[in-house]
Amino acid sequence: MLDNELDAIYTRLCTTMTALGEADAPLFLARFALLATVRIGDADVVSRLVDEAARNLTPEVTP
């Protein structure tokens, strides 16, 4: 995928979530993730993508 295609997809995701509203954005993202998972069709790839997407988004726990 070219950079301009990736940018267009990102923009479309953001525009769609804005149109749906803040309350429905998480449901949209969950549905999108499930549909993408089916299309990817490889559980190992999807698991690695989940880990990668979560990286640096969760606060570090300090003892």
C-alpha cells in the first residue's frame, strides 16, 4: 500500500468515526477489526497486530 493510499484510508476511518459520533466510534472500530480479521484470515498475524496496536497505549504499572 502506498503512503497516499494509507493516508486516504486513515482519513476515511477518522471521517467515518466523526460522522458516527463519539458514542458509536468504539463499536465501529470493533466491527471494523472483526471484519479485517476475517479478511486477513491468519490468527497469528492478527494477534501480532493486536499487540502492536496496543503498544505504548497502556500505562505502565509501577510496583
